[in-house]
Amino acid sequence: MTNILVCIKRVPDSSGEVVLTDDQQGVDGRYVGFTVSNHESCAVELAVRTVEATGGTVTLLTVGSPEAAEQLRDTLALGCNAAVLVEAEPARLGPADVAREIAHVVREKEATGTTYDLVLLGNDAADSGDFQVGIRLAHALGRPVVNGVSTFEAADGNLTARGDGPDGEETYSLPLPAVATVLEGGAEPRYPTLRGRMAAKKVEIETRALSAEPAGANRVRLLLPPPAPSAVEVLGEGPEAAKAVADLFERLGVTR
């Protein structure tokens, strides 16, 4: 049996044009809608698969605005059992604040008899690019941590995690309880069923307040990369273009 806590975040949908807020501290989601990141969707899928195979529970946690309950409901419909919302104004939070709040929930749950063998997070925040929360959380809880996981198995008190390294696939073995951050690509997230959506509506989301005053991100600003340059070269029309195409293939190193 494996009890898993998956941390998700309400973030702007980045499938469209990315626009920064006026203060350049975050991504503006007013015109694109909100979702959870692909990393976190994969973390949820891996957690649900693990519990289906070993037994246990999947609990969701988010630190953010009351509107984040929408993302909790959507994710509950995928087969998760419970959800916790720590209400806070996202703009006031930095990675250290988020890690502290997650650790606070984990400790309080343990004090009342609910333990989490594994805490999963997305590899990085989709809206601010922060890679810090998983490491900070593991340090606060005194647990081992592995980043950039694609797949994992939890059995016999151990976590076997796999991810891509510079020289190919890397495998890590950690004792449970542990913390892991998940990189998208290792699992195909499922779609919610009608039954799952109906069940999600009945789940009572546990709501909490911040345990301490946030320190903030202390971020200077975010910058958008310049748009990728694009150019079109017309090689010609009809048979007259054949020589130009052959020359282009030669320059590109394309051989028969």
C-alpha cells in the first residue's frame, strides 16, 4: 500500500501566446484560461497507476487562490481520493513559501495518523520556471529526493525512479518516504470519465490558511525569449527548381 501526495498548481494555459503581467512577475492568464502543467498531469497519472497496483490513496494539494479548487476538482476526477487547498494570494508566494506550506501539511497529517510515503511535484513551475520547491520540501522534511523522474515503482519500502540523463536512462533507488519531481513524457495522462467527474463533485476539499507570513519570491522580473526568426526561401517553380533543390540537399548533407 502506497499513500501518495501530489502537489499541483493552477497556472495559465501556455498553449497559446504567453503574456507577462504588467509587473513582469508572472504569466498573465486572464485571456487564456488556467490548467495544471504537463509535468503535474504526468505525476498524477503515475500516482494513480501506483495506487491501482499497490493499494493506497492519492491526495492532491495546492497552495494558491480559492479559484484553484477548479483544478483540484478536475484532477480529482482522474482517480484521486482527497484534496487540500492552502489558500493564499499566489503573487505573494515564493518557492520557499510553497515548500514550507506543503511540509506543514505533511507534518500535521502525520501527527494525526495520515502519512504520505511519497510526495510528487512537477519538475518545475509552468508559470515562473521555479525548480526549487521539490528540493526545499525534501530538505524541510528530511527526506531523500530525486528530480526529473519519468517513471517509478514503489514497493517494499523503496522507490525505484527512472529518468533521462546525459548518457542515457538513469535509475535511482531511494528509501521511502521520499520526494520526487516528475518530468512529462514518461506517462500518458488519462482523461476523466463521467463517473470520475461525478465522484469529484462529492469530495470535500479541505481548506487551510497559510501557516506563516510569506517571504515572497524576491524575483527581479521574468523575461520572454525573443520570437524565433523565420524565413522562407523560394527555390523556383516547376522543373526549373530541380537544380536548386538538389543544391539545397547537398548543402544539408542529404544523400541518396
